[in-house]
Amino acid sequence: TGVGQPHQVEDQAAGHQKVKLNVGGRSFVTTRETLLREEDSFFTAMLNGPWLPDKDGEYFIDRSPELFSLVFSYLRDGQAPEPSHQYQQNIAIREEFNFYQLSIPWDLSFFPMTKRAPKLEGAEWTSHSSQ
């Protein structure tokens, strides 16, 4: 037993403290350490700020549980979700990571991030400007 050892045990225990989240009605249970994997994220503010869990001991987040499960997997194992070949799905995933203030390690050149208007044969586009 060394001096300072009880604080070290407390610090380690705090990192492994269970945290319950209710995301869009679906429960997720993880550790504080997992949620704080990236600095300066939504979860840093949530766990170190004035937020308190509800009476059931859960933090409620009004977001899509399906999209959050991708964020949750990323925080747990560090593996980013595979980009979809569907534009809207990629945008939704990127927006979800942005909401939680997490960086998504995608090569953005893999898929288009700007939606192009469909080319309509024979259609003419005119601009009306006030003179």
C-alpha cells in the first residue's frame, strides 16, 4: 500500500462508472470512460456539466436510437461506421456525429457530400432577377 493509492483506485472506478442513456426511448448502458473517449464532445459537457440523470438514473437524449447505435459502436471500439452508398444515410450519420461533436474518420472523397440536382433532359433553368 502506497500513499495516494486510494485516490488512484477512486479515479479508476470513476472512469468505469456505469452511465445509462435513453436515446429516443431505447436504453444504452456504457461506462463514463467510453463516453469520454473523445475530448470536448457532447458527452464531456453532459457528464462534466450541470446535467443530471432523470429519476430512473438515465440521461435522456432526444435523438434517433438507430443512428446513435453507430455513434455508440464508434465510441466503444474506435471503428467508424462504413460509409453507405446512399447519400441521405451518409448525411444522417455525419450529422449525428456532428451533433455529438465527434470526428468521423471517413475519407470524404469516398462518397459525394453535395447533392447534385438531377439533370432533366430538355428542361431549361432560368434565373429571374430584379432589375
